[in-house]
Amino acid sequence: MGRLLGKLVDPYIGTIERYVPAIGGISFAPVIGVFVLYLAQNYVLPNFFLLIWRLLG
């Protein structure tokens, strides 16, 4: 189970870690990753689907 989770999450977290270095040995990449997913789920995707709905109908 841990290997599967690692394979799913590591590319996403690795991308964030390239741009946001660890501060004092603490990586903030998981926190930023959750925040980005939250923004996408609550703001970007609903507006995207609303735009598609308006263009098609």
C-alpha cells in the first residue's frame, strides 16, 4: 500500500519540491500540494465546467 501511494504522490510532490525548497529541513511541498488541489477542486474546475456548459448549450 505504501509503495502504491508513493508512486502516485511522488511525481506531484517532487514537482513542487523543485520550486519550493525545504526550509530548516522541513518540506512544505505536501502542504502546498494539498492547497493547490483544494483550489483546483473548489475554484478552477467548477468554473471550467461552467464555461464548457455555456459554450455547448
